[in-house]
Amino acid sequence: MGAALALGARGRGRTTPNPNVGCVIVKEGRVIGRGWTQPGGRPHAEAMALAQAGAESRGATLYVTLEPCAHRSERGPACADLIAEAGVARVVAAVEDPDSRTAGRGFERLRAAGVAGASGVRQAEALRSFAGFIARQRHGRPHVTLKLATSLDGRIALPDGSSRWITGEPARAHAHLERSRHEAILVGRGTWEADAPKLDVRLEGLEGRSPIRAILARHPRESGGPPSSSAPPMDEQVGPGFRRDVLWIDSPVRVHPLPADHLLVEGGAETAAAFLSADLVDRLLLYRAPILIGAGKAAIGDIGLADLADAHGRWHLLDARQLGSDRLEVYERRR
Amino acid sequence: MGAALALGARGRGRTTPNPNVGCVIVKEGRVIGRGWTQPGGRPHAEAMALAQAGAESRGATLYVTLEPCAHRSERGPACADLIAEAGVARVVAAVEDPDSRTAGRGFERLRAAGVAGASGVRQAEALRSFAGFIARQRHGRPHVTLKLATSLDGRIALPDGSSRWITGEPARAHAHLERSRHEAILVGRGTWEADAPKLDVRLEGLEGRSPIRAILARHPRESGGPPSSSAPPMDEQVGPGFRRDVLWIDSPVRVHPLPADHLLVEGGAETAAAFLSADLVDRLLLYRAPILIGAGKAAIGDIGLADLADAHGRWHLLDARQLGSDRLEVYERRR
């Protein structure tokens, strides 16, 4: 299942509207097929792994991070059928499918065809690996990660706005890797205009994985009016040198229709505060340099906190690691 | 040597003007004497361990965190002489004494008496254990620890000043343990007047270890004039309910004559900034709660940082641990 989770991670940020599933087929202690959901969501991980294993699948065990789907679509057959047809003896899944079209029916279908099934293996990790898919299913919006790069005293810049550099090269490279795992990236208008950030992925081999860019601001051409749930307006060219499409989003609640299951929010303080105030941050990526800045720009603006007790119990430390001389901490919103 | 270091730690904050040394005497694989510098600096660790071991010391090995002293004083004989007289066969020290009255002469004296010697075992840890003694020797001032208790975004209070509680009970208990290891504790006048902090040690069995209290502010009765190196003024009673002496210190450079080898600086932001600006902070105790506050009081005021490059390379992470749901990080100033 560990190998299947690692394979599934390859698709993260590229499989919308499908979850980024991973799959490994094992026979007599040997891996005979490996698959992961392909960009755009098809083929599914199981289909890819079965194609690789071929006739050897008969009698094998298939490990998959999500219950195999039970619904045919115009884009392909149901995985549960493919698995049964291939003669797989046993299916082990990490989680049952939260998609109401499947929700246990994949296993039902497998059992009816004589395939043994089990689920719940490394479930918590699998749920995290599909965080985008689940946020879309449950909340109708992308999974939102807020990235902060601060000094030990929580500053993101000097009083004059200079922030190059707080963190070192390994931390900045990691932040670019995180970008590649998100379909969309968002900054506030202030950051956009002050820093003219490229917001792309500058890692060798991953240049093609740059996310859609979004700005938290009213579109200059927009007439106003209440936020709608229709797609946000888009510019072909905004600012000098930017040729990729840019989305304008006038409020955090407008992220719902973004064509993305994973949204990375990267500064500044007011944008961070807007997402936190709306309780729309699911994950916090905190890069911390071992420096003290003192007077300077704070990481997070006013989130309307009136009582310290309300701040507690919301964030859970998932991971902490050293990146060069900096620390990365990953927190998850408890829901 | 690990045991000797642990014994030495018992004296931390209580042995001024002497270093808090630890000592273990071992014979045939068995510990026959243990000692640590007693409150006020005498007896020395070696004298205590030798007294415990008695006649068994003959032929034994003595482990001590600091080179035995070679100077007689009116308060007692030189440890090197005591060790030689007891017939100890071998002395292993962590560090040579930085006190110019000894500085290698302890070992010389031992060698002359036929006692074998070696030093440098767990030296870095030992140097840290004597940080107060060494700061006094080298810089003529106490070793200064700055304590901060912040949210993940570096806030120490809400905009209205409320800070109860950011960290949880285990972190607060640890902060009290740290107080017991310091001879003096200092806060700014703002914190003193706003919070009326007791600044004592509220841990069972350690109530008697409360440090001398100091306030960073001009004494109300003082006429002014440039900072002197004489002892700071003292109040018998300042503020309602406070009966212990309080020292008034009008500038961080005035900490030099404090009757303390270890000074703990606890808030607020301007006091932290004053000590950091004067580059008088040797150690940073950072308690961090897994909460976000947003708008609020910053941990550190203006330290006059004009270039981010100047902030780097100063702080080294020594220790990181979980205290309940909070994290403690200990940083050391690289000098």
C-alpha cells in the first residue's frame, strides 16, 4: 500500500476531476503491475496496472489507494468490472470511495464476481493523498494550502517589504515542488503588483507543472455586484511579461468554481487573513528560517480573533523536517 | 561524564561566582562518589565527591566537567591538591578551566603529583553547562536567555494585550523550570505594569529557587545621567503585593553588574528588541503554540535590521521538543 500511495502521489494536482489513485498488483511476492491515475483523470490507476500485468493478473492481489469505481462512464469501463474480468483474486483498498456513485458498490460488485475484498489499510494517509478530491466532494471547493515563509518571530519581510531571502535555497525548492502539486496558485493583489511573482514551477523536469494563477482582487473590468458561483473572469495578459491566463477572484468564497482541486495560497498577510477568516485553509505549510527580524511585515493580517481560546484545537502538526538551515512544518486543519 | 554533567546541572543558577561543576568517581566499574558545586559556589563538586568516596578514592578515576582548580582561596583548598592527596589515579575532565587562575594549571599540578589526566570529553556540552560562568569570564556579564511564547505566526498577545493562554500547561511548567535555572529574571516596565507578573518559580519543590527580579526601566527615584557600572538601584517593595527586592536597570548594557551569571529575559517586545539590538542574547527559548492569531502583539520590536543578509548565520538550533501540544525550540547565538 505504501508503494501504491507513492504512485498515487505522482498524479497529485493533475487528475481533476478524478482522485489521484495509485495501484500495485502483486503475485507470489512479486510486483507485476503498477499504475496511477493519468493526467486529466483517465486511465484510472487500476486500468493502467492491469494493462501492465496482463494475463498474469489471474489469481493476483491488487492493492489500491481507493475503492475501485463501480460506474461505467463514457470515458471508460468501471474498474471493478475490469478487475473481475482479469481474474484478480483479492483487492485491498485504503479507503472506500466517498463518491456517492460508488460508496461501497465497488466492493459489492467485486464480491458478486467472487473477488475477495478488504479496506482500511493506511486509511489516514490515503485520505490525505486525496485531500483535493475529498474537499471537492464534501465542500464543493478545492483543498486549500496556505504557504508562509517566515522568520522565527513570524515576519515575512522587513518594514520596506524586502523578503529576499528569508528562507534558503532548499526551502525555496521545496516550495516549488509544492506548487507542482497544486492545480492553482493564488496571491493577493498587493503581492501581485509589488513583487510581480511568476508563480511558476522552477524545478528541472517540472517546468510543465506550473499551476493556474489567480489573484485575490476584483477584476479591473468587472462591474461589481455580489459574488456569483460562475467561473471567475480571466485575463489573457495581465501585467508586463505575463502571458499565461490569470484568474481574478474577488473573495475567498469565490474559489469554489476554480477549475482546481488543490489551491496554494501564497501571501501576503491580507490574503492569508481573508482565507483564514473564512475558515477555508485546510493545510498550513510553514517554512521558518533561523533568523529574527523584529519590526517588519507580519505573516497574517487581522482574522478577527477576539478570544485566545477560539484559536486552540484547530491545527494539528502533521510533519516537521529540516530543509537546509530552515524548518518546514506542515499543519492540518482539524475538522 | 554524562552523569557528571547531569549532577552539574543541579547547581545551575545557584553557584555564582563559581561554575556549576559535576563530578563522579568510579572504581572498578562502580560509582563511589558523586558531587556538584553547592549553592554559593562551595564546596566544589570534587570535594563533595571525594568526601563521599572516602578512602576508596585511592586508585579510582575521577570524572569532572571542568578542570580541577589549582588555586587555594580563603574559602577552601585547591581541588587538584585534594584529588592528589586522596590518591586518585586518573582525572578525566570535559573542559580546561577558562579561569586564568587555573587554565591548565590544575592538570599540571595533578601530573606533578603523579595523577594521569585527560580533557575534552563531551566538551561542547560542558561549555554549554557553564554558559553563565563563561559569559562572566569572557564578557563580564551574565549569560542571557530570551524567552518568547508565541503563536505560529509570532504573536505574543491579541491586539488588546490578552495572552492567557497561548501555550499550554506543560510549556508553562517548563518555563518555570527555566526560571529556576537563572539567578535573575527581567521584564520590561510595560509588562511589569500591565501584567504585574510574579516572576517566581511555581513548581512543587522549587519554590525557593525564584530568581532575583529586574525591570528594564529607569528607576523612578533616579536622577538620570549616563549608565554606570555600579550596582543598579533596588526597591524593597514595588507595586501591590510584591515584597521581594526588585532591581531597576535602565539599559541592557547595565546588566553587567547584576549579581547573576544567568539572566532570563521575559518580554515584552521592546525589551526583547533592546537586548537583541545590543547583541546581548546568547540563547533563545521559543515556546510555540499550534495556533494562529493574526493581528496582535509581535514578539520582538524594532531591532534596526536594514538588510536580511545580516539576520542570517546568527542562530543555531540546539534542541527541539514537544511539550504537550506546543513545541519548544532552543537556539544558541553563534559567536
